[in-house]
Amino acid sequence: MRPSIGVETMRILLHPKHRGRGERGIALFLAILLLLILTVMGVALMFTASIEQTLSATETKISKIFYAADSGIEYGTGMLNNTIAYNGGLMPVGVSSNYPTVTTPDMAVTVSQPVLLGYSILPGDQIQSSGKGYGTSQIVENVYALTSTANSTNIQASKTIDADVGIYPKTLSIPTP
């Protein structure tokens, strides 16, 4: 049979004087330390999430303006394919804007005047021998230098793309401005 301890004896054992000196307030200290560590981790996580959101928004802006400038190159190529006298200029609002239904464009895309770099006869094409190159029905690929610049004040970005484009098939002729 175990000896029973009285209530008075328990009070004496649990009294702060009878506890070890190293144990005073250790639970409170550990709780505060744990809260401090969790707070620092929470603030760091919020800071990281904020930075990631900013980087994502910047990447979206850069992508939009890049693809707008790229569409200028494609537009210029299409115009050169349809008419040899294309002189560049602003793209129409519905083509250069992310939102074609708005009346004021969110982006302005400008295509520079194309520069004819030269022409080439592609392998397999028939060569016309009439003593002179121009004025014949010779089929060639004309190579042009195009520059497209996209600007947007809404997203505060700008991008310029230079490209050499080949237009085929074209008859050999001197372009008129």
C-alpha cells in the first residue's frame, strides 16, 4: 500500500520556493520565443509573396509590349506582301491594341519605312535571261529590313524589334516610294 500525501504537503512541494532556480519563467520565455520566430516567418512570407506578385506583373507587361511590337513586324510583312509601295506608319487601333473595342488605344505600334536589302532567286525558280534584270517577269524573294516599335503609357513600357523579312514570290522590279 502506498503512503498518501496530504494536501498540505502538496502545497509545500508546489510552492515556488521549492522549485529549482533554473525553471523560473522558462515556459513563458519559450512561448515568447516561439511567437517571435513565427512572426518573423510570417513577415518574410508576406514580403516574398509581395515581391513575386510584382515580378509577375512586370513579366506580364513585358510580354504584352513584346508581342505588340512583334505584331508590327507581322503587319508590315503582310502589307509588303500585298503592296510593294508600303511606307510603314502606325498600325490601325484594332490591330495594335489589346482591347480592340476601345476608341483610344492602350498601345501604339509604329512600323518604320521598309528598306529593301536585296533580292534572291530561290533554288528551283526559273531564271529569265533577257539581258537585264528589271522589267522582266523574273520571280524573286525581296528581303526587307523592318523596325517595329510598341509604346504604352498605360503599362509604362516600350519595345523595339528589328527584323529582316523575305517576301516571296514577287516579280523583279524597282520599288517606287
